[in-house]
Amino acid sequence: MAHVRGLHETGGLPALHVVRNKAQPGKLTTRLARLDHQRELLERQLAVWTEKQQTTRHRLGLVEKQMAELGQLVLRLRKPRGAAKGRKRGLAPGEQSEGRGTAQLHKEMSLEY
């Protein structure tokens, strides 16, 4: 027989191999309860996310509608107001325009308090 220096050289003593039964009713019931709780939690999260998604979709529609309206207003303001290709200079208070048929672009305002 060879001399054994420590436990690491014993080569594994024959030990009792304990087999645990994983199918114990208490553990299965506990696992089932945890899974049921997780399922209910996920269902609640899905309901909240679905509601938030609908609200966000509605708000997004409103914002897109407002952007379209403002875009149309900007396009209307950018269109030339007559046959002239360039901008006309504003008239000084004492000057008169050649043709009074066009609307005045600038209105006179009082800046007094």
C-alpha cells in the first residue's frame, strides 16, 4: 500500500451518494406560485405599456398635425407677393408708393408709453 500524504491524494473515498427528490410537492407549489406572480406582474406591465403606447400615439398625431399646419403657414409666407422677384424696400414715413393697389407690408406703430 502506498503512503497517502493528504486528503487530495485519497482518490475519492466511497461516500454515500445522496439523491434528492426534486419533485417534492412543497417545492413545486412554491415554484408554481412564483411563476404565477411573475405572470401577473408581466400582464400588469403589458397593460400599462399598451395604455402609454396609445397615449403616445395620440400625442404624436397631434404634434404631426400641428407641424403640418405650421409648415403650410411657412410656405404661404415664403411665396412671393406679386410679380417682383426681389424684395421691395420699406417706404419712409414721408414717401408714397407708386401704386396704392398693393397692401402695405409694414404698418406704422406708436412706440410711446
